[in-house]
Amino acid sequence: MRRQGTRGPERRDSSRLGQSLILAGMTFTRAATKVALISAPTTGAVAFVQTFGSGVLASENRGDGAGALVLLEAAFTNAIFQSRDAANAAWSGVIGAPTKTANAGPGIDGGTTAARIQATSAQATYQARASGVGVGNPQTWSAWVRRFSTGGDITIREAAGTDVSVHDAAATTTYERLAATANSSGGAENSFSCDGRPFVIAQDMLGDFYQLEAGRYPHSVIATAGATATCPADSLTGVAPQWMLASAWTIPQVSPIFANTDLVSGDKRILASFVDATNVLQISHDGTDVRVRAFVGGVEKAKSQALTFAKHALLGPVRVDPLAGLVYVNGTAGPAGTAWAWPAGNLRVGGPSGGSGNELDGRVSAVWVNR
């Protein structure tokens, strides 16, 4: 007599082992190039970024131990007219007489493309924009900078009408990306590539990929040369495998380019969407905290514990279990929810199915697994 019991479920469970969603096998579109890190930042003598061609899925390795993760972002525009050469005529605004030298050192891509800026405690150089050219409220100003030689402070500054954002750092000869966020109060705006005034310090720096964009955090860099430039959203689509709809599955790694404090009530960033924008797994702010949430037909079914994380943090595995009504982050489950099943059909990873907006703005593992 054949034994009854657990053999059937065990056989079904084991049959699922090894099932996976390979993101590189999905349909991808992006009508522009994208720049992504391929290692931890360096002096620039060795490139730490790579340019991925139009329509090529980008992967980013930040040297944080996670390896290369797929980078998926919303559309964004760099409002700076000349992003790489602060000795260019576009950076004609000066306070005092700072020394500007083009192609004085390595940029972040390893070429000798970074301009050297030397400013005393009474000097600064900036790119002026006429009234109305600001990108909105809030907006984020960023730059990749490093000391030209020895240590010391570096300051970048965005004067958005009467509002000012400043980022000051004790820098080394390793590149780092400085970023600061402020509102635009209207009127003319000035983006300072090097500012020796706020803290009364002399500065000697290399700068690369200056960027001004809408929002509370910087996206991947986009080059400009005489005009603003826009990078459209990444779109990664396909058909949802059956095992994603009602059984447990895992995204081995998720790394948002934003911090939890960069989101405000109502903000959402979509990890995956099924058929339409009402059936989603997303990172969102509900007015109290930031969590990973599962929605079916616009109704929340389950959520993770409240999350606190820095920009580019590794959140660890994100696991959803529709049958149990649970969402886990890094092995910890959120409160018990309601069992659900997502509808079969189109799947978009990193954005809303059938639309645009609320894209992930983050990195995810290249392979998602059924377990």
C-alpha cells in the first residue's frame, strides 16, 4: 500500500526549486545611454563607471559586496548646461578670481576630463541660469568631487533664488558624490562648482558630472554639453511566470538609490507590477513610515516591518508569501496580512505595468527565485 501524507506536497515543492525570473531575459527599453558604477570610487586613475548604450540594461556594482545589480530608474533631467567641464564658458560666473584649468586630472571614467578649480576663502565659480530655469521644489544639486592633491574641505552650493543648499565635505583624493537638496524660491539661480566662501576655506579640487534635477535625491549621472539633457525611464517587461502569482518568491537583494527619509507621504517606488498599476509590490510611505507593501486591485494585502535605511543601502532579501499573507525584508516578517494572488499576464519589473511614473529608483538582483 502506498504511503500517504507529505510526499505529494514535497514533490510539488521540490519541483519549484530552481525556478527563476532572469531579468536579462525580459524585454528592455531605454532610449538613451546610462552611466553606472562598476566598482567602489577611485581617484579616477582607474575608471569606476561604465556607460551602457541606449537600450542596454545597466548593472551597477558599488563595491559594497552585493556585486553587480540591475539598475532601474525613473526619467530625470539634468538642468546643468555643462556637466563635466567647470572651466567651460558656461561656468563664467565667478566671485573673486578662482583659477580654473580644463582637463587637469582624471574624471570618474578614467579619462583626463576633470577641471581643476582653485578658490581662496573669498572666491567661487558658478554656472548662472536665468529666472525660471530652476527645476522645481524640491531639487537636488550633486557633483563628483575629489581633492586635487592633499586633504581639505570641498564645498558645492546651489543658490535657488533665496534658498541655498550647501554640501561641505572633508575630502581626499578619492572621488565622492556630494549632494544637497533645497526648494527653488524663483528668480535667477546659480550652481557653484566650488565655493570657498561659506566656511571661509581655500579649496583645490577636481570636479566631474555636475547635476541639478527635480526631487530629493540624485539619480545616475547624465552628461550635458551646452544644453539640458534627459534620460528616459528604464522599462523592463515580460509575462509573469505562474509561480510569482500565488506562491512564495524572493528578490535576493534590493538597494534603493534613496534613503527612507527621502520619501514623503504618498511616495511609492515600484518593485514589480502585474497587469496594471493597481497590482504591485512597492516601497512606499503611508504617512507614518516606509515599508515594502503588496497591493491587489489597489487594496493592501500585506506589508513589511517599518524600514530605516540610507541611500544605496542593501536591504537584504525581500520575500513575499501570498498564501501566508506576509512580506519579509532581510528575514524579518511584517505584520500578518491577508492571502492574495496577483493576476496573470504582463509583468513589469521596476515600474508600473502599462504606464510610467513611480519607477523603482534602485538596484535589484538580476535573478529572482521561487522560494
